[in-house]
Amino acid sequence: MIVKMRMTPNPITVDKDVNILDALKLMQDNQIRRLPVMDNGRLVGIVTDRDLREVSPSPASTLSIFELNYLLSKTKIKDIMTKNVITISPDALIEEAASLMREHTIGGLPVVDDNGKLVGIITETNIFDVFMEIMGINTPSTRLTIYVENKIGSLAGITQIIKEQNLDIISLITYTATGNQERGNVVIRVGTTEPENLIAAMEEAGYKIVNWVVTK
């Protein structure tokens, strides 16, 4: 799956000369947490709701509401924005976007095409949605974690048993057990809420079921 398939296209943006009050209102009205900052159609920065909160006066401030509003109206987005923006291509893999967010501890990435045009934004919420979709979380099903030897044919044996049970595979993920390159786990979600026969067949074939959870 690539970024352009899950990004929000044509994101709401803000001009670098807009003041903090207007940017805050824009975020609140549209229920968003970050704004790409533009200058004549070119991406020059990004600002988040956290950035705006950090520069806003404390509730304990002795300034009057009029003084506060005046101060905020004079502070421009260009004065507080992050200028060295980390971006990603619309054709990049979703996992690359997730890796960049994790590495830089950020919650969103502007998506920029080969011509330098801002075409979208992808956020941690989009990544979570992809994860939930891949795992089939909202589908009536059974999720099994199976402990297997890390060798050729292990996965084929599991899928053959599922086929023999006349069940659909909704999702399938494999990963190596921590510190053990010879053993691994298969996390598989199958289209049944009555997995007893499948589990019995798996165990009869020598597979170890670590756990299983039914989603209805």
C-alpha cells in the first residue's frame, strides 16, 4: 500500500503571514491538528496545535483579554512554524511514512510530488486505520497466533489446513520471535466465529496455538 492511497488529498493550509488567532480558528473549525504553511503556493513550513499552545500566554497570565488578543494577532505563523519540513512522496510505501514519523517523533507528514507540489497529508490516524484494516479488526472472525518453526513450508501447511476447513483468510502476518531466529509466529485471521474444528486440526498437525480470539 502506498501513501497516496491513504493520505488526505488537498489538505487545508495556512499562509505564512496569517496570525496565530486565525490559525487556531482554522484548526478548530476544521477539527485538525496541523497546518502546512504556504508562501505563494510553495510549502515553507508546518505548524501544529501544540506549537500554537506553546506560544499562547498561560491562563495565569496577568494580561487582559484585549492584551492577549492583541499579542496573538501580531504574532505570525512564519515566526513559530517548523521550517525544515519532513515530507514524503505520494508513491512511498505506508511503512516508510510510519518509520519517518516514529524516527522524528511527529504525527503527520506533508505529501509532496516530484514537482514540489503539496498534494496531501498523511497522519498517524491514517496509519492506525491502515493497521486496523490489514488486521481485519472490525470483521466477524477469529484471530489465531500460531508458534511455528522458521523453515520453508510452515506457512503452506497452515494455509492448507484452513483451505481444508473451507475457511477464508482475512489477514495474515508473520514475524520472528524476539531473540529466536529458529522460531516465529504467524498471526492469522480467518472468517469464522466458531474456530474449534480449525484449532483441533491445527493441533493435530503439530502446530502450537499460542492464543486465539473471536471477534463478533
